[in-house]
Amino acid sequence: RFSCRASGGGLVQPGDSLRLSCAASGRTFRSHAVAWFRQAPGMERSFVAGINRSGGKIYSTDSVKGRFTISIDNARNTVYLQMNSLRPEDTAVYYCAAGPSVISSNLASRTAYAYWGVGTLVTVSS
């Protein structure tokens, strides 16, 4: 059974960096699109960044461009989200997701993903 779990969250100050990890078990991330979503209190879960199935294209939402970087280490079966220059509005629970049927046109759609990890809380506050 495929499962994944996010880790690496915490309390940081504005301008700090964090790296989130998402480790898979039961199956590899190969042939899956992978993505990070986040959900702030009272808000819907929204797309942050993703990699398509071939691993050849990376997408991210405008608010994190230039600050957040998604990457995948297939040898470790782990997806990362490097977050730099964190802002208070980045505060949220972050989730990793994977899906074998996700295509580039629906990479940002949470309903396209079959597998979701347990989230990790990121709090950015001074």
C-alpha cells in the first residue's frame, strides 16, 4: 500500500528557511506526479508546487516563485520543498501528494491526486 508522510515543519521567523521532506513507502514516486499543497486556517487546500510524472517539468504558484523549490530524490524515494524567505502568509499545514494519473494540465488540482501524506505544520511568526 502506497503511503507518504511529510515532515520538517516548525516555528520560524520571517525571512528564515525550512526544508520539508516527504518520504514514500509501499511504492516509489516513479511514474507519479508529486506535489506540495498547503492549507491555512479557514482556507481551502491550495497548490504550492509540483513535478510532472516524467520529472521534466516543475510548476509552482506565483506567490512562492523564486522562494520555494520542489525537488525529488528517487534514490531516497523522497520529495523535498525548500522554502526560503518565509513570510507570515506562508503559515499553513503542508501536505505532499502523489498520483499516477496526474497530467500537466491538472497538476495544480487537488482532486487529481490519489495519495496524500500526513501534513506538517509550518508557522512563520516573529
